[in-house]
Amino acid sequence: MNIDTIQQRLLEEVADLHDIPEGAYNLRANGKSIGRNTTANIDIQSKPEGSGIDIRVKDGTKNESVHIPVVLSESGLKETVYNDFFIGEDCDVLIVAGCGIDNCGNQDSQHNGIHRFYVGKNSRIRYVEKHYGSGDGSGKRILDPVTEVYQEEGSTVEMEMVQIKGVDSTERTTLAELKEGAKLVVRERLMTHGEQHALSVYKVSLNGDGSSADVVSRSVARDTSYQKFDACIVGNAACSGHTECDSIIMDSGRILAVPSLEANNIDAALVHEAAIGKIAGDQLIKLMTLGLTEAEAEEQIINGFLK
Amino acid sequence: MLELNNISFNIDDGDGKTEIIRDISLIIPDNKFVVITGPNGGGKSTLARLIAGIHPLTSGQIIFDGTDITNKSITDRARMGIGFAFQQPVRFKGLTVLDLLRIASGSKISVSEACDYLSEVGLCAKEYIDREVNSSLSGGELKRIEIATILARDVKLAVFDEPEAGIDLWSFNNLIRIFEKMRQSDKSRTILVISHQERILNIADEIIVLADGKILKQGSKDEILPDIIGTQYASGVCSRIE
């Protein structure tokens, strides 16, 4: 498998991959699949039209992982990829996705990953998705992912979405539908700087009794960047939902938080919280009395907040 | 040694200037346990914050170990060995107790070293080391973590601003034990505590009574304490802890 040093660095950033991963994987670089492995329980097939992959996990698959990172290091490349995950019943798997773009040219590079998850009864999946951009070209690095999650009875999905650096523009959409007893936990961490724009939209429908969702976003907007967090939880059954947006603004950063709840059942218990503010002066002073400079204190506070 | 030479601090509250600290001169010798007491609004906490560099002086000079630190920043003073424990400890979302102790010690101390500092302030290290320093911790727990950060820094001068504020009686008894232990420690360390607590005043080498921005009395514990006991300057536990 041929990957250059830039692609290797991107892979490390988005998937913590320093070597070929264990278990099932599909590595995509500059629009092509450059490496794939399947296991007895996890199959990966290209879609007939070449626009993505189908990942099928057999019933009862436990403690296995699937890595499907994407790297783009050619300027001007634009692609939309459809990845569908069919997770059987009673599974417990880790899925690591993520996209790294290095753009040193003057044309925009864009990757749109459309991920659909069909999660079988009583299965548990942990999904980690990191986005990262680098390169000093004037061309933008754009990522517009769509994640759709369809959860069967008793299933659990934990999603960790991280975008800390270098993505100029992102519009993330996450849709989820949960049946009885299903549980969705989302932890989103986002930092924007320069003139970056980031939109994050969630619509979670709790359709079955006993289903629950916890969607929490922590974000930092620096320089003149702009973020919009728009999370809606819809309770259509006896369910519980919580959404929280906790943000730090710095410099001339701007954030619009629009948490919303819709209860269509008398037994739906839904909560939202949103807080936006700059770093508290006392926090800076406290760390300065421990010997840090103001800039070091700021960095520690942000690192902790986004950890 | 800490020397305050004719220091004053005014604030402009819109209706003109208010003098908070009025021309105070004071010497705090090395390796002493000094308690500053006095009525609320008398300028005690302001004085502590002036020493840490949190507010700039209006006039006067502060000398620490022979160096003029009047114009030095909070960071510079901290690096010279001045520690400051807040009256209301600051909370941080995401930073853990271990993170804070590592920042305080200035090096990547091991988990077991960090645990030693927590044990010194009476916290079960295992239970707290990975906790976030956020609102899930009680006032007493935060206070003790605050003190642990001072211990981890190994400072030459430790300033505690009303350590008894906002804690319950049980935590207060623990706090006294921690101060007694620090007092008996063979580390060369000067401890300056802002407090009206009789039990804290009782372990002082020296007591300073501050009122209306000025020093009212100053001397050894034996000289000062009998005069102020039972007054608002030296109150018992029950009258202060609610």
C-alpha cells in the first residue's frame, strides 16, 4: 500500500493510525480505495457505482473494530462518498471514521461523507469521527458530513465527533431515529479559528418507549470564526432527551446556539441547556498564580474544555 | 521576607475615589505563620490580592526577598515563589485535579506524587485525582484541592484568603489540621492567612489587625489575641460557620 508522508500524518491525526490497523479497514486516499481488509465477521464491499462502501457486521460480533479513514492531499479534489453500515443484532463494535485534508494549492478541496447506520437489536456501537485540515494554500478545506442513524430496539450508539483544527467550512448534519429502549449519546467537540464557519445540525427522534438521547457539544470559536449549533430532540414516546451546548468565545468569534425540543407524548421528558461566554477572568488569574502566563493559561483552559 | 512600603490602593467607583488600603507599611519575616484579621470590608482580601499581583498598587512598593516586585505580573510573582489560595476557589470545566496539580508543580509529576498532595489535605487520592474541578465538587473539597495546589508548588510565601469561607464545620476542622501540619512542617515557608477564625489566630506567630484600610494592631499572638478574643476580629467557629 502506497501512502506518502502527508497522507500518513493525516491518518495519524484523524484515526490515530501509525500503522495498518488491526481488524477490518478501508483506507481511501485522493478519491480511491488504497487498502482494505475484511474479517470473518465484518465485510466491506464497494458500492456498484463506486461511490462508497457497504460495511456489514454479522450478528453477535463483539470486540471488533472497523477503520474507514479518508485523506485528501490533492488540491481541488471534490467528492461525495456514501458509506452504509449494516450492524447485526447483539454486536459490540468500534467504528473509527474521519477525514483529513491537506490543501497546499489554490483550489478548494471538499469531502462529503454520507454515513448511514442501521443498528440491529441490542447492539452497541462506538463511532469516532475526527476532522482535520492542514496546508497553507489559499484553497479551502471543506467537509460537509451527513450522519444518519437508525436504531433498533435496545441498541446503543455512542458518537464522538471532533473537529479541532484546519477545516475552513463545515456543515454537519446528524439525524437519528430510535426505537424502544434505544440509547444515543453524542459528544461533539469543535474549535474554529481564522474565518472558519461551522454549522452543526442534529435532529433526534425518540420514537420508542424507554429510548433516550444525550447530545452534548463543547466548542470554542476564536478569531472571526462563526459557529451555529442547532440541536432538536423530538420526543414521540415515553422517552428522555437532553441536549447541551457549552461554548467559549474568544477574540471576535461568534456562536449561535439553537437548542430545541419537541414533545409529542405526555411522558416525554426533554431538557436543553446552552451557555456561551468568554473565559472567566478568575480562571485565568488562578492559573497565572500557579506560574502560567496569560497565553499558557488560556491554552490549558481550552485544552481541558475540549478534552 | 516580604516588605510592604507605604502601599495604597484606591478604586474609582463612579462617585469619586474610595481608599481601600491606606498607606500600609509592613514586614513579614521568613518562616512565620502570620494571620491578618479585621472587620469585613476592612481591606484584608484586597491586601492579599495586592501581594499576589492581582490588583496593581495605587502607590507604594512591595519588596519580596530583596527584589522590588511592585510592577511584576501575577505570573512573575508566582514564579518567584508567591502562592495564592482564593477565597472562592475557581472551577474549571474539563480540567481534572491531576491537571491542576501538574500545572501547579510546574512539571509532569507522577500520579503517585499528585496523590501525596491530596492525602496531605485529607482527600482520598484515588477518588479525586481524575475528578474534574467543576461544580460537582463541594466547597470544602474545592478548598482542600486549592490548598493542595499550594503544597504542590512548594512556594516561599503562601497567601490564603479566608480559607474558612463557604465550608462546613467538618471541613473546617480538617482545614485547621492542615494548617497545623503546614505550620509544623520543616519546609521553610511563610504562611499568610486572612481570617477571623479564633482557631486559626490561635496557631499564628504574629497577628495583624486591619480595619478601614489601616493597621490597627500588630504583634505576637500572645500580645494581640487576648485583646481581640470574642470580638468580631476573633470569632469562634459557630458565629462564623453557617
